[in-house]
Amino acid sequence: MEQYEGTASISLDIQCASIVSNETRLHAIDCPPAHLGPPEVLHHEKVENDVTECDSFIKDINISKMIVNKDHQFLVMDKGHLKYEYRKKVQCREEGSCFTIQMYINNDSKTPQGRAVILQVLQNRQKFVLCCCEEGNEKRVYPKQQESLPDIIEDSHHEAVFFLQRVEPTVVSRATSEQRGKFKFESAKWPHWFLSYGDKDELVTLVLNEDEDVNARIEVTLMSPKY
């Protein structure tokens, strides 16, 4: 059976955005190329917006991607559970395999670097967002049913906001012209905590981990659903 391999992984085709003062039109700014310095993060300029003067996240564009870990497993939502598993191409077109990454323009200079995003997934024709919570002494991530996403988020530590950061410079495949790189998702609720994965009851489940704990496990590749 045909199955995705690591060589087929591709990463996010993202452009950093800024807002032109006194204009509502967004224009794209390319991230600096890899040869100009160390691995960069997705960033954007501080927003100048007359609508809101407080620190906030303002809704921007969204993209659809599949999230793949270093073991070439796909993040999926299955029967209410978030887990990583190996999938065939036909399975990757099913509900629960493709995530909408809703981007937000960040007007708060005190938050971590990266692009503020909310991750949304569809299952049984219902939409869920990935949220952070705490049970006892354990920090965890869970799917919360939510059909629509807010246009403005004024809580800089919102449970559903993550900061999407590049940890490996983007390169372009000569064979496919496909952009590839590695990224990580940092929790806005708990800085220095990242989406990761761990083994539980014979499943590879989505968890939150501190950066220094399991570095390789917080790095993911973002793959286009058309592949």
C-alpha cells in the first residue's frame, strides 16, 4: 500500500505579514533567507491599527496543512482523541487529518516570537480547536468544539493560541519546487511549553512539553493536503 514517507514531507509556505499604517491592505514580506543568519522564526511588525489600542491578536489569513512528526506520523483527531499515527494517502484526505491554521497578527510585543495561530480540525462535520488546560499538576492539550473563531483576541495567554516558529531554515526541493522546513508550536498560555507527543496506552498522543525536555519531539513538518 502507498504510504507517506519522510522524503515526501513539506513545510509551511508562510509569508510574514505587516500592516501599512493608515491602510487596511495587508502586504507580504518574505522572511530572511537562511544564509543571512541562524534559523529564524516567523515574525511580523507591530500592528498599527485604529480599531484596537490594547494588546491583541487580530484575525488574518488561514491555511490548511497536515502536521507530521519526526517519525513521519500524522497528527489526527479520531473519536475525540488527538494522536499521531501512520497514514496512507487516501486516509489523509479524511476528516480529522487536515488542520486549518488560522493566523493572527500579533499586536503584543511582550509575547514570544512567532506567528500567533489557532489550530482547528473537522470531525463528524463539527469543528474543534486545540486548547491548553491543566488537570492537577499536568499541562495538557485537548480538542474543544468551536464552530467559529474570533476576529480579535485580547487575551495574550489565550488557551487556544500558539506561536508558530520556524526552527529550521526553509529550503526548496529542486525536484518538486516544494518548500520544506521544520516548525514548532509554543503555547501562549504557558510560554516555553510546546506541542509534542508521548506514548500512552499504546498510542502516540499529543501532549505539551517544555522545550528542554524533548527537543526533537516538538519539531514538526507541515504538509499540503494535496499530496
